[in-house]
Amino acid sequence: MTEKYIENKIKKDLVSLNLKEYIYIKLNKNGIKIANSACLGCIQECEYKGYYKFQLWKFINIFGTYLNIGISFVCDTEIIFERELLKEIKL
């Protein structure tokens, strides 16, 4: 692959999500316990069964130290966010 092809491919695939936007994540029991101890009442179960809603920065702040290789997961590995919040990146 040429460098130009790779550069164009990257440009087409990049999107951004503001740290202030909300994400939806499915926490396990350990994740709920950690969130409640970090900020009592800051987690709210949302309309998607079993999912919790966080601002992205708050999620990173609470769970950042628990998102490492070799540590028990506190949530599913997928993060859900609203598509219209994504913004295309122009490099």
C-alpha cells in the first residue's frame, strides 16, 4: 500500500467525539460498586436495559485505572454513543 492510499483511508475513517458527550455502557456488579463509591448517585440506568449513562470524561475519570490488561473488566468492552454526536475529522 502506498503512503497516499493509507493517508486517504485514515482521513475517511476518522471521527471525533467530544469528552463532554454522553456514552452508554453496560457495567457489571463490580463496575456498579466502583461507580457508586467514586461518586454516590452519579450513575443512572438509562432506557437501554442494563446500560448506564456517563459523560465520557466522567467514565474515564472513574474507570481509567480499571481499564488495563490483566485487570478484571468492570463493564462490557463495547461503548455505545449516539451517531449524530460524531464529527468527521478533516486533516
